[in-house]
Amino acid sequence: MDQYKRLSQDFYNNDTLTVSKRLLGKRVVRNLNGVILEAMIVETEAYIGTIDAAAHSYRGMTDRNKIMWEDGGRLYVYQIYGMYFCMNVITEPRGTPAGVLIRAVEPLQNIDTMARLRKIDLSKTKPIALTSGPGKVCQALGISKADYGTNLIIDNNITITEYKDINQSQIAISPRINIDYAPEAAKNPWRFFIKDNPYVSRHKNNSRLF
């Protein structure tokens, strides 16, 4: 991992909305049993502590979400539907429970391995199906609950690095997806994605750019 320019502690210890946008175009690097998987982040969602009814930290600290209170740059991995994992990057300084969900990535290296992890036959399925959703991202990168708490700044198996510079004109903004459980937060425009990138998750909100 030493050949990659990792994101710094200062990058993560920043305002969550800012980090959500700045993560677009950055590269996730995963060393999975010696195989290096790389993917560019193309879609994120912000979850902002105790002011956000959609955030896991909204009702306080639990064994499940306690990593959200740590310094930025840690991984919060949790399971949904009893089947899929989601990967969140913790933001802001210690004591402020906030994070960014990595909703979609664009595969860059060892795509065949990602397809095998996803149990997808690329001769029959378009590559865009690989990583266009948060559960797909974790499956394609081999990320599970075992990676909970990973420090992206120093870890040898998972990190996030510099890659492409995405400017404001390339970023689309919409409300977040699948947070019907928190209707009071449903309209917050805290989903960010690279315009016209085919790996962004398909959703009606993609047309709401402002």
C-alpha cells in the first residue's frame, strides 16, 4: 500500500458534507489475500450525528455504532437485511458521530476477482452491475464485519487514496435513498454522485440535480 498516496487524518476530520463531496473521485484500495482490488468512489451519502434522524448515531451510542464517535478515517461496517454489508467512512474529530456511506464505486483493477466475489458472470452481465449499490460495493471488495473499525490511514488491507480531482460542476446532489424510516430527514440533499457515471446506483432521485 505504500506506493499509494493515502488520504490524511485532516481530510477525514472535516465537515461531513465536505468530505462526502471530496471523496468522489478518490480510490478505494483493498488488499484481499494478496490480490489488490481498486475502485473509484462515484457516489456517497452523508449521515450527520445527532441532528440527523437517518443516522445510526441519532439515538445515541450502542455496541453497533460506537466507532462513529472515533476520529475520522475509521470504517463503520454494518449488515443490512441479514445478508449485505455497507461501508461507511467516519468523519469529523473524535466525539462527533458522523460518517459517509460509500454507495457506489467504479471498478479499476482485478475486476474479474470482484465479479467472482459478487458471483457474477461478466459474459452475461454488464460490468455496471458489479458495484452500483452499497451492498454490492462491500461484496465486490470482500469487505465484511471483520473490517469494522479499520483505520484507513495506516491499515495494510484497506485504504482510500488520491486518484482523480472532481470539481463542483461534475457533482450532482439529491436526497438520500431508502431512508423511509426517517421521514423527517428524507429531504436533506445529502447524496452526492459524479454526473453521468454509469456505476452510480439507479434511482429516480438521479434526475433531481440542484
